[in-house]
Amino acid sequence: MLFPLLLSLVVCGAASFTFPTRLVLQSPTGLFLENLAVRPNGKLLITSPDSSTLYMLDPTAENPTFHEVHTFPNVTLSGIAEVQPDVYGIITLVLNATTISAVPGTIAIWRVDLSSGGPPVVNKAADVPDGMFLDGLGAVPGEPDLVLGADTAAGRVWQINLRTGVVRIAAQDDAFAPGASTPAIGINGLHVRGGDLYFTNSQKKTFSRVPISLRGGNVAQAGPIQVLGSANGTDEFDDFVFDAAGRVWVATIPDTLTLFFPPAQGNGMLGQLNAPGNPVQFDSPTSAAFGRGEVAQQHTLYVTTQVGQLIAVDTTGIRV
Ligand SMILES: *[C@@H]1O[C@H](CO)[C@@H](O)[C@H](O)[C@H]1NC(C)=O
Ligand SMILES: *[C@@H]1O[C@H](CO)[C@@H](O)[C@H](O)[C@H]1NC(C)=O
Ligand SMILES: *[C@@H]1O[C@H](CO)[C@@H](O)[C@H](O)[C@H]1NC(C)=O
């Protein structure tokens, strides 16, 4: 199932890299794949806004297929984040397909514990009754019970404690707000790293970071928001992932991945994977995560797409 072609990345016209890609799975129904988390055992957990089921897939299997982990009746799934080894927070909601937002009062956060190796232990942690549409979910390093949820329609960051069920607003800022009313898609992916919250805003086309503080188990904004890069034209940033070197790989609608330098090294944009003339493009990528396990897996970027494709990108060739 190897694509016969390579993705290439041109960096400021100076250097270029190629990345072999492989189609791991094409959902026969074209199921919209939204978000993923990689288990310590290397298996992928995948969510869809069109399915009630949390799926699992072994990307190293010869013919990978979806296995059901758990089904949440009458709701669909969005962001997923690992909060402690093999324990995850997951957003569920009822999606209004007309407004592309949550039906009011339907948003909840669940805790899914796969760490025993036996059947999953699934508990509802909290409802988020005042949430408008939670999309991305992020863990808070050092806080094994906390998740941060990106309310893409309201333009705020919710904090949910998976153990106590306490829900509060961690941050609210115009930089999180959507750029349109319906659908309203502002802050989308969010990840905490080294005392900063990094986030994308789809309609405002930005990738940014903001320092946060953690006092008494509560996250708060602790400084000004810094825009690290912008998408142009019809491009919009969705979810993203850091690699081991601190580079940031951003799923970019409609057809590419955008790569940023480690923010510590000057915040610059490296380039995009659909370099001019390259016939291989991602069809509406939504999120990305690196494999776990052997070295080859650690360099493999798994990308979910809106058209039901899971694509593996071998990033070994990158040298910046
Ligand atoms: C799901 O929806 C069905 C049909 O509306 C209803 O009978 C059932 O009680 C609902 N289940 C839950 C868990 O809400
Ligand atoms: C979805 O949104 C439309 C437009 O606002 C509204 O008319 C409809 O009642 C909503 N559906 C649900 C299930 O809330
Ligand atoms: C968008 O355009 C600006 C100005 O030309 C450029 O600096 C930036 O790198 C572009 N962003 C992307 C993602 O191509």
C-alpha cells in the first residue's frame, strides 16, 4: 500500500527533504477522522465526529482495521489526550451538522483508562454545560488529572479535572476566538509544553503560544500571546504535534502539513510538505501524532484526515 511517490519539503528554496508516505488505512465509508492518541504499546486511538465509537488500530499490522474500544451512546467524539500512561481524556458531544457546533448542553469529558490491559474502564468525568463546541484536548504535564479543552466556538480554554469533575475557564482571549459566526472555528489544537500553551486558531489562521501558570492545580494565562506563524490563502491550521527535536508539525486544511522550527530557535516556519509540483497531497488532514515503540515508529508521523485516511509519514530524512 505504499504510495509510489514521495512528499517533499522545500525550506526557503534552499534545502529540500523527502518523506516516504504510506496509506495505513482508508475507511471504506470515508469516515471523517478527527483526532488521535498513540498508546504506549504503539496502537492508535482514533476519534470521529461522525461516530459514537472510540476506535483502536495497530499501524504495524499487515491489514490494519478499526477495533472498537468503547461506544458512547448518542454522542460523537472529538479531542483525545493521554493524561497518564494509557489513561485518556475524551470529549463527547452531539454535533449539530447545520451549525457545525455542539447542541447546547451535550458536551462531556470522559476518562478512559486502558492501563490495566483488561477491558477499558470508562467514566464520565464532567459535563461542560456552558461549553459551545470543544474540539482539541490537551494534557497538562505533571498534572495527571487535568485536561484543557479548546472551545473553538466560544474562544476559550476550559480546564477539566478528570478526578474531581471540577470544570472552570482557564483562559479566554480574543486570540482564541473564531473569525466567523457559523461555523465558528477558532482555537482548535492545543498542547502544553515547557510552561507555554501552544495553539492553532483555524479561522484566524494562526499558530501561537502563551505562557501559563499552574497554581493550586489551576491553569491560568501568565503573559501575552505571541503569534508564531500564519497560514495563507485558503489554508487553515488544525491540530499539531511536537517531534523529539521540538519541531511542530501542523495538520493544515486543505492539503498539507506545515512545519515550524523549534520555538526556542527563532519561531520560524520551516515549510510545507506539499511543495510546488508535488502531486502527493493530504486530503484535509485533521491531526498528527508520532508512533511509539521502536525507533522507526518514533519517526513515523500518523496523520488523520477528513476523508477517512490514516497516512504514515516517514520523517527520518529531516535534518533541520
Ligand atoms: C439514546 O437515544 C435513544 C433514542 O433516543 C434513547 O432511547 C436512549 O435512552 C439514549 N441513550 C442514552 C444513554 O442517552
Ligand atoms: C441545529 O441548528 C439549527 C440552526 O441553528 C437549528 O435550527 C436546529 O434546531 C439545531 N438542531 C439541534 C438538534 O439542536
Ligand atoms: C504566509 O505568508 C507570509 C508572508 O508572505 C509568510 O511569511 C509566511 O511564511 C506564509 N505562511 C505559510 C504557512 O506559508
